[in-house]
Amino acid sequence: MNWEDDKLDRKAEAEYLVKYINRKYEASDATSLSINLNAEWGQGKTFFLRNLRRDLSEQGYPTVYYDAWRNDFSNEALVSFISEISDELAKALDANPKIKEKIHTFKEKGKQIIKSSVPILLSALVKHLLRTDDLSGLIPEDEDKPDSNQSDSTSDFSDTVSKLTTSAATSMLEQHKESQKSIGEFTEALKELVKELGKGDGKLKDKKLPIYILVDELDRCRPTFAIELLEAIKHLFGVHGVVFLVATNTSELQASVKAVYGGEFSAKAYLRRFFDIEYSFRKPSRKEFCRQVISDIEFGDNVNSYEPNGQDDFESILDMFWRFCDYFNLGLRDIEQLSISLEACIYTAEDKVELPLLLFLLILKQQEFGDYYERFKQQGGKLVLENFFKENSFNNTIFLQTKERYHKAHTYHNSKIAIKDVLSVYFHNLGRANGDNFFFSSSSFSIQERIVENLRSELMRSNSKDRNKRLIFYKYFEMVQHAGQFSEID
């Protein structure tokens, strides 16, 4: 099923984008259309392209999905690009002999395009200076070779350079002419393929134009590979009836360009040469993104989340997770890292974990709030917590949702409680060895009552020999320390 688990509502954006592209294709006879799909890391670019490919294929549009990063092992970006496009088009258009012939011609013309290599002059000069190789093979037979008995090495070197320069210049001019001819033939072969496809004859009657080529993970590639691929798209595939959708994190792609051309180079202006327009994905809300990153974690019954419905189900856990992320104003990368660490803790915990306490310690460790993590670990208690909130400001408009129970009554109504007040229940009781002496500041909130009850029960369950006033907190610092060693791969 297409677009299953579409947590960021990308299907609606795909439908809108395809409608725009098809109308633009019908309304204009311009050359190919290249669109940069811009989105930050973690916003579903790969999910979008893979589902879009299935949709387009089902609608009859010849579609190619090219994973640039998967082909980055190749030293020749163009070789892998043309090869994969040819193979994918052959699968998508498995029809009459004419189409197969056009695809074959397209592929063969691509092979003829001569790639630029390291200049022969540079290679030769290095070898000569290091005396590592004989230069005679690099000079045409009709050129006078340097006198091997010549005593003046400077004169010998100058003579060699002069002859090599002439040879290299001639070779490069001939190569350029041949390349231009091959490029023209390649482009013409692509036009013929599009023209044949547009006829809609026989088995092709259900096929439509334009051809969609979806390029993914370009910003993760080596800078030279990424630039070579962009150059190919611009100069080789400029044919009406071909649409490129290139998904990138544009800021990362700009960094790749700067890595090749230098930090002062205007990467933004350079990239404008390759794309006709840019489409930026709608940024997900923090809650949407939180749902995406923790949806695959199997929480089971290993969590005390203290949510209003009194059940530690996924929605309750999600609600607390995103409220903590909102409160501490975490970015998308920070949220992803937090989800990885949380998963590690949940999967390795021997008992139910106190979600508010665990999230706080994970965020504290991850965000490096000075030395507060170590201070909590070594000292703990009310004073450290109060100083922490005095020295740091957070989003105080964010509250945890709970149910308030009036004292000595059994009626409840929905209410809210500040995150720092929930945390205070843990840290105010950190120094209390006897569970009977546990307390909380306000008796009207059931969330605090339940936390205290769980803390007391856990302390009572511990072996009498091991019981001490901070036993239940030690395991959290240990879990957080281990979990912090995991991280996402960029």
C-alpha cells in the first residue's frame, strides 16, 4: 500500500507537486524541468520519493529512482547514472522493439561521452620532478625527445615541459571536440526516445509523458561526485519531456560545493544554474516529528508515563515525549538523538522506568547544560534543581496534562502541571531513605501521588542490604551514560 505510515502528510504534497509539473509540461515546450526538493535531514525525503515513484509508475509515467549515495562508490558519476537510468527505463518500458532500440542507442551514446581526467601535463611534471617514470611515452613520436646525455638538467626540464605542453594542448582540444560531438548525439538519442514514447503506439498506449527521474541522497555524496552528477543533469538531459526531482538538504549540498571550490565561493548562486525551481517541504510540527521518531520503539509495559487517561499507552508516551522536547526547545536532530537514547534505555531496563525522570536526564546529558548533569549525579536534591531552573530559561507555556483530584474526594477534572514541578517530586525526595517519609508539595495532583507511590514501592522492593537513599536514582544515571554512546549516522 502506497504512503503507508505517512506521518508527515507527504502524500498531499506529492499530489500537488505532480499536478503542477504535469500542467507545466503541457503548457510549455521548454527543455527539461529540474526541481530541487529541499528539506532538512529527517523530514522524509526518501520516503517521499519512493512512494512517489510507485504512484507515478501506477499512473503510467516512466519513472526512475536513482540513489546517488548508493552509487557513490563509483569514480565516474556519469557512468553509473546513465547505466541505471537506461536499465530502469528498459524495465518501465518493456514494450515494442522500437523503444528497446531507442534505449539501447541512448545507452551506447552515453558510453561515448569522454570524461575529463587529471591533466596529463600535471601528472607528467610530478613524475619528472620526482624522477619516478620515463616521460618518453607521453610525447608524440614525431616530437624531438630530450637528449639523455644533456648535462644541464634545467634545460632538459624546460625542453620537456615545452613539448608536453604542446602535446597536452593538442590532445585536450581533440578530446573537447569529440566530447561535444558525443554529448550532442546523446541528447539527440534521448529526444528520439521521448518522441517515440509520445506516440503512444501499441503497448505504450498506457504510458504518459513526462519521464520522471528522481534523484535521492545527493547531499550525502562526495562533493566531487555530487557536482559531476549535477553537471550531467544540466548539460546532458536538457530535453523537453524529462523531469528531474532532486531531493537534497540544500545547505548540506552548498557545503559540498564549497568543499570543492573554497569557503568564499558562492555556492548558492552556483546551484541556481542547475535547478529551475526549488520546492521546500512543509516543516513538520515538533509533535509530528516526535511521533515519527518514536513510532517504532516497542515500549511494552516498561514505562510509567503518568498521562491523563491513566494508561501508559503509545499516545500517552508520545504526549509526554513531545512536551519535554517542546519545553526544552529541541531541534529535529536533537529529538532524533533523544529517541535513539530513549530506545536504548527502554530495551535494556530491568524494571519500569520513570519517563519524566529519564527524559530529563537524557536531555540534560545530551544538551550539555554546563556541569549540571554531574552535579545532579553527585549531589542531587532540591537545591541543584532550583539552581538549574534559575540559570536556564525554557518554554514555560508548556505543561503536562493530568487529572486533578480534590483532597479526600474521588472526583477528577482535567488539569495541567508544570514540568519543573513534576521533576521536583523526584529530586525533593532524592535524599529520603525511608519510603514512608516521601512527600510531594501539592496533594491535589494525582500525577505526583502516583510518582511518590511508585518511588516508595521501588525502594521497598530493593534488597535490604542494598537499600540506600539514592538506590533508585543510580540506575538512571547508568542507563543514560550507556545510552548516550549511541548516535544517529549522518
